[in-house]
Amino acid sequence: MKKKSRVLTAVLAVCLAVTMMPMFSFAAETDGNAGLNDDITVIYSSDINGGVDTNIGLAGMAAYVNEMKTKSRYVELVDAGNALSGTVLASTSKGEYVVEALNAAGYSIAVPGVGEFSYGVDSLIDSLAKAADYQYISCNFTNTSTGQTVFKPYKLVSYGNTKVAYVGISDPDILARYEAYFKNSDGSYAYSFADGNNGKDLYASVQTAIDTAKAEGAQYVIAIGSLRDAEDQAYTAKSIIENTSGINAFINSNSGKASAGEQVKTKDDMYALLTSPGEGTKNIGVLTLSAAGKTVSSQLISAYKLKDIKTKDAIDALTKEYSGDLNEAFATTSSRLAATNGSGVRIVESSETNLGDLAADAYRAVTGADIAFVEASEIKTDIAVGGMSYNDVIRALPGNKNISVAKVSGFDLMDALEMSARLYPNRNSGFLQVSGVTFDIQETIIPSVTVDGLGNFVSVDDDYRVTNVMVNGKELDLMGTYTVAGTNDLLNGKTGYTMLTNGPLTKVNVAVDNQALTTFIINNLKGTVGGAYSKSQVRIDSIKLARQSEIDALVEKKAEEKIKDYKDQLAALQKQVDAQDQIIAVKSLSINASSKFSKSSSGKRSIKVSWTTSANVSGIKYQVYKSTKKTGGFKKAITTSKKYYTNTSGLTKGSTYYYKVRGYKYLNGKYYYSPWSNVTYKKVTK
């Protein structure tokens, strides 16, 4: 950790001089604890993502704590995880900046979420957790060699005569996100998050912590978790409540949405209150444990304007000190990374640029998505040739917007690209810079996208301008699904891309825009933005009128080839169908045979066997079998394509001769036979 004692001492001295000022501060004195209620008030935050002074901010959280201390005897400030990464300051300080800000705000408990492991497991355990004035808790983050939890599984706090256990739960997805951090040199896992057995191991870890805390006298159990709302339902906060007994309330982060409270039935048919304050201190979560009875309630406070002056000054001092590092070059670029044409005209709003490619590649790399989209409005300035500082990146992507991942159908993906191309070649602040996908824009096709009065996508009403869409080198499957990375505003439809809301979010708040770009440049490009980004990579190809005849000819040629293939396939299929029809006709053919004996004037004996069929089958032949016994001894007498046979040899007076007939046909290398006819017979009488 950096040494900041001198700075903080100076800050505290200033704070002491201004604490009586009315602006920002809730520092009113009370006469001891007189007039305070005995309710336990738990103030909570989640998904701060490094933004210690955005929205309400930590100074606002501290101010609200001070306000509650004028009303309630017992007040606690806790965080549900994902605080230590997400901004450039958080990243450049490797989390130290945020830890010191949380210290300044007066946090007492925190849970390690995905963001706490951004700098490695050793950094969290050996450095950041030790620098924290608050306590990290997690009941399922375990050292595999000892079987013990790395942090205490819960913290038991006494409020007068009431004991409350705060049980920490970390997201098992952490292991997959930062797999290399948790392995020994031999490839075995040094740590576990109870991520096995389809959730049962996790439930067992939580239940053990609850039972142990209750054995120590806990009357309330407050679970604090960092658990995403994911497709794998075994590891959600709701699943944990439903599969354990004893939780009174569950404060959750990493869910991607704010919720004041939802009653969820526990394993023992009781109810627990599930709440999440959402991201970025947009809300203050307030959980109240009633002193009058064992009841729990919650609310979210938004648009809170007051700031605690001591916390604000401390964070301002930290920001100033750590910001000095932002001007230092951390990488180099051999080409100007463009948002404009150099004269101030924003080409990023009407064409693919190398900076757009770089930013989209960064979003895709840090999230692991199939595709990434960056709206032109997110990219503000160029990055000049030479040394690249963190501030250069912040100026280029100043939004500090969280990036998530959504599952999107091929149809919706096509509509998103058409929405982006609808104004092309004119400028469009929503024009998409892309990674993982390539396509053409046919300028000759009149755009037919319909948007509502707010600019939200409604439909595509005619031919698509976007054609030849390839996803990672393969033709777009309209019936398939793809993972798409983008800002929450984009994926939530706030910028007009409403079709992207049709699929679920699979990863929430993975990184912040400018942090993703610096991470990609450092980790993936090893600090050098080289020739691959010297110009745009032609992911988006503009098809102008001059090229159209050439393209039409190529398309027509490919179409003819496909039509020929289809005709050949159809002919082969028709041949198979015809053969099958003939096979069925032969196998279902009914033959009725009869016979007649005669003797000519010259004394020649003959028996004529004739037959009729239930249907006419082209190309069929018949086999006539003969015997002197009715039920056996039949031998083939003749094969013929006629429907009669005259037996003139081997006929003896007084003998009876038996005949039967069947049809057959040779198809596709195999003989197929009809059923036998009836047995017909005649006796030679003279």
C-alpha cells in the first residue's frame, strides 16, 4: 500500500476545522443515546465498481449513515461486493484507492465479489484485505489444502441484547473468471468456492455458517452475497435461500438490477427478504431489523444529495494523489487511433475506425463474448501517436459505463446491425463499431427501419441494407444464439437498440469501458498498439453503386450454382421418392391366379395358368412356381413379364398340378417381391 499518512493527517485537520459547517455534513450532537430507537439499521451498497464518487457516492453513503445515527441506536454500513475494480483509478492502484475510500466512509463489513479478485487472489488476501479497516467475510471461499475458509465465514455483532450474524457468500463464478489465480504450479486448485455438486456444496457451506452462528446466539441472520442472476440457477441468491434454513434477509450484488425487497420461501417454509441496491451507488439500501419483534424490512433511497464533508475531503485527497499516476504512459501506439478525421469531423459516427476496432476488441476480450458492440457516442476523442497514458484512454472513453453480456438471437443481431446502418453514410451517434462480426452495407438499398418517437427500434419493413454477415468467420445463423458484449445502456435498450433486450444477460458488470481498453492493451497487446490497428480492419464494407453490377454478377453466379445444386438434390430426392413408391406398389400388389386343363386333337396336354393384379406396376415381372403337392415342393417353372403361363411338359394323366405366382422388381440394387398369389390347381384327366 502507498504511504498516505501525511496526506490523511492534513485532511483530518481540515475536516476538524469544518465539521460545524452546515454544508454536506450531518454532525449534529445528541444528548448521549437519548431519544434513539432500538431498531438495527443496516445501510448497504453493492457493485460500486470503483466509482467511489459517482452518483450518491461513498460520501453520500456516509452522510446517510450519520443521519440514521441521529435516529437509531444501532447503525451498520456494509458492502455486498464488486467494489475494488471498474475504473481506471481503481485499476492503476490495483484496488488500493477504493479500499482507502471505503475506509474513509466507515464501512465495517464487505464480501469479496468478482471485482475483488481482479488483481489476483494473493493481492486481495495479503495486501488489500489487510489494508481494509472493514472485515471481509465469505463462508465458501476456502483454502483447499487446509479446508478452512480464507476469511471468516460470518461476523457476529451484538446490538444491545440482540445478536446479528452477517454471513458472507462469494460467487462461484469467480473461479471460472480468474481460473489461473487459483491454481497451484501443478495445475491443482489451491482455492475453492464450493462450486460443485450442482449447488449442493454451496448450500452446505452457507447452512454450516448459519448453524454455527445460531449456536453462538445469533437471533438474526443476514446473508450478504455477490451472486449473479445467471442461467445456472443453482448459484443464485434465490436458490440459496430456497435450499437453506435460517436466513432472515439476503443483501445481494452482481444481479444487474435493483430491488427493494422480495419475499422468498426458505427450506423450512419461512420467508427471507431478498434485496439488491443495484450498481454504482445509484441507491442507498436500508435494511431495518425491528426491535419490537423479529421483523425485517427494506427500502432503497435514491437521489440523495447530501455528502459527509469528512468522507468527501478524504476521497478528494485520495483522488488527487492517485490521479498523478494517470498521466504516466503505460503503452505506446504507432498510429493515431481515430475518432475524427483530424479536422474535428467525427468519422467514428459514419464509418469503421481503428479506435473503434480496438475498443470493440477490448470489450470482447475482457468479457469472452462472441461479439462486441461499441456505439460511436461512447468514443469521444482520438488517441495520438506515441506514449499512451491512462488519461488518454479516459478522454477517449470517458463514460465510465459498465459492460455486460447478453444472449442474442441471430434475428435480433441482424436487426441491430440494420439499426446501426440505417443512416449510413450519414453520421449516426449510435453507429456500431464491431468485433467478432463482419458485414456489408448496401448503399443502393433504401433503409426501411422504423423507430418510435423516442428513437427506439420498432421493425425492419423491407429489404435489409446489411448483407453477408459473418460471425467469427462463419455465416450468421438466424436461428442461432450469440453472446454480445456492450454497455448496459446499449444492452438494456436505452440507446434505441431494443431488440437486444429480447435475450437474458449472461454476465453483468464485467468491466468498465475505459478499464476494459487499458486491460486489453496491457494484457493482450503487451503495451503496444501496433500495425494491426494502423487502420480500420474492414469489418464493415460499404457497397456503393459503382461496385453493384460486379457484386450482382457474383451473386447471380453463386445463385445459379446453388440452384443447380438444389435441382440435382431435388432430382435425387425425387428418384428416391419414385423408387419408394414402386417398392410400396410391389409389396402391396395382390395377385389372383386361375388355371385351366386342355388336350389338343394331336394329344398334347396343357395347363394354362393366368392371373390378374390389383394394380398395374410398370416393369414388373412374375415368377410361376409349380408342385405336385398342395402345401410344399414348389419349384420355379418360369419367369415372365406376361400375365399367363402355359405348362405343356411333364404332365401325367391322373396327376394334379399346383401353381402359385408372385411379382418382383429390381430397384436400387435390390429385389423386392409381392405377396404370393392363391394356389391354383388342375388335374390331368385324359
